[in-house]
Amino acid sequence: MIEGVALYYTDAKVRKLIDRRLHKMSVISANLGTDSTEKEKKEANKIIGSLEAEINNLSPNFLKSPE
């Protein structure tokens, strides 16, 4: 198992916090469409980036792909 990802599987509190952020990210992405303006897309990417940073603080390497 990748170091840092193990925390997601062993700490229920961390898992819940990460899952909430992943859910927020998916909702933001789902709400973007072909009719979204560039401003809306940039704002969504900014928020998603912030959520990714929060996830990385909770469990480093969680969002990284295995090599």
C-alpha cells in the first residue's frame, strides 16, 4: 500500500473528511457543463485545487497514482 494512503484506510475520521472533500469535488465537476463560462470553470478549478490541498494535508499521497 502506498505510504500516506494507509491513513485513509485506518483512520475513520480522516476517511470521512477526505470523502466529504471528494464528494464536494465531484459535485462541482458535475455542475460544470458545455454552457459553463470560462469564469465558472476557473472558479471551479480553484475550489477543486483548494480541496485537493486539504486532502493532501490530511493524507499525503492519497491523490497520487501508484507507479
